[in-house]
Amino acid sequence: MNIKRVHAVYFSPVGKTRLVVTALAGEIAHLLGVPLTGDDLTLPAAREDARIYEPDELVVFGTPTYAGRIPNKLLPAVKELFTDGTYAVALTTFGNRSFDDSLSELRSVLTENGFCVIAGAAIAAQHAFSETLAADRPDADDLARISAFAAAVCEKIKRGDDTPCSVRGRDPVGPYYTPRGLDGEPKVFLKAKPVTDKEKCRSCGLCAAGCPMGSISTQDYASVTGICIKCHACVKHCPVGAKYFDDEAFLSHKAMLERDYTRRAEPEFFI
Ligand SMILES: Cc1cc2nc3c(=O)[nH]c(=O)nc-3n(C[C@H](O)[C@H](O)[C@H](O)COP(=O)(O)O)c2cc1C
Ligand code: SF4
Ligand code: SF4
């Protein structure tokens, strides 16, 4: 297959998935000597439009792992990606615990949509919940391994090898991961939403503008009027640290992760 363009397509509330997808897609485009296009599906308006990809293009599609799967709010947008056997590289990021079934699920949904998924990768990146978990990831070693993987993908394309890749994870996927707390018991925080320190808030509106669910009121930035997926974009993007979660079950889960998942999770590549 003679690839004419590479698309970096991603859902990335906090930005780590964008960083990793752009690094991989950029390197592939460079090695193939073709243009690179970026397509950010994070904000609600960007997910409204359908996309059509040609058979002579390559899509690097990236999403974070949420509870061991891909974010379910992203699924409708994936179904609006139209393709005719377009080559794809499926990529998930994960916050040093595990990607569980997220890569397998992404590979399946892209395949159901007509993509030919020739390669996959799961890359550890700083956990959106935490300042300490995988704090410096992806690091230089991760980026070097991503570059080597890009070269392997290009070799596969140049050989004309369109064998769909196998990835680690259940297929069909299993249930969502059950978060546990410091006491080892399951913790439920589905209804948790960020709170706002009104003393600190400067009403800049960045949190509302960056919420992937469009759930923060533009009339009152402290008010979360819609669904919260706990992505932490508003927490990370607030310039004065005014947003935070105070839900006890959530905080216990976060503390458990920071206690139990300090070992280095390596990236995994499939081709
Ligand atoms: C709601 C939520 C659930 C998550 N679940 C997992 C998980 O099951 N396993 C894991 O290792 N990391 C998990 N993470 C961490 C993210 O996968 C990781 O921080 C990712 O890089 C975030 O991508 P982004 O920076 O592009 O938003 C979760 C993060 C969030 C916000
Ligand atoms: S309100 Fe919830 S969904 Fe919106 S940016 Fe904040 S954490 Fe993410
Ligand atoms: S980003 Fe922070 S300072 Fe800006 S409106 Fe939101 S809470 Fe207030």
C-alpha cells in the first residue's frame, strides 16, 4: 500500500494521549515522507462531524484507558469514522495500573468500522487522577521505543503486509475495572463531580472551554450541569488550582493507586 497521508486522531482530555499519538503519527509520517494531519476529538463540537478516510491513508487513533476500557462516551464518535479498509494503528494510554481490555476494545471497534488495524500500542502516561503516578511518563525511553515501533509499522506497510494485528486483552471485552479503595473494598464514585474554590477562581472560563462533556456552566464555572466522566481536564487546566475532587470514595481509590502501583509499567507494542 502506498500511503499518501497520516492522520493523528485522538480523544485526550488532559493531553497525554495527544502527546503520544502525535509522536507516533509524526514519526510514521516522517519516515514515509507524507503529510501529517491532526484531528482532536476531545471537545463535543469536534465529535459531531463524521469523518471519511481513504484507503491510501493511515489513521493513528488514540484514546485513554478508563476503568480498563475505552471511554464509553467516545464510542458514538468512533462510529462516525467512515473508512474503506483504511490502515489504522490503535493506541491507548494508561496511568501505570493496567490497560486491561482497552486496546482490545479499540481494535475491535475500529475493525467493525471498516479499518484494517495493522498495529497497536499501549503506552503508560501520567495518571490523570494523580500528581505522582507515572508523573514523568512518557519519558525519553518511552519515546525511543515509540520511534522504533513507528519504524516497524512503516516496514510492515512497505512490505504490503495488511495482516490485522493481535493485541493483549480479552476479546470480547470483559466488564469495566472495579475501583477499590485503601481498604481493598470496591468504591463507587460515578456521581462525583469537581468542586471549585471560589476564593481562588478568577472566572477565566478555561475549565468550561476544555470540558469534553460540555458540562461546566459558562454562567457559573463552579456548576457542573451535565455528565462528569472524571477526566480531570478542568482540574489540570485551571491556572490557579481552584478545581478539585473531594469525594471520599474517589480520594480513597486515588490513594490506593498511588500506594499500590508505583512500579514502572512498560509500554507494549503489537504488530
Ligand atoms: C476516569 C479515568 C479512569 C482511568 N482508568 C484507568 C485504568 O483503568 N487504568 C490505568 O492504568 N489508568 C487509568 N486512567 C489513567 C488514564 O488512562 C491516563 O491518565 C491517560 O493518559 C489520560 O489521557 P489524557 O491525558 O489524554 O486525558 C484513568 C483515568 C481517568 C480520568
Ligand atoms: S467536569 Fe468532569 S468531565 Fe468536565 S472537565 Fe471536569 S472532570 Fe472532565
Ligand atoms: S479554570 Fe479555574 S480559574 Fe478559570 S474559571 Fe475555571 S475554576 Fe475558575
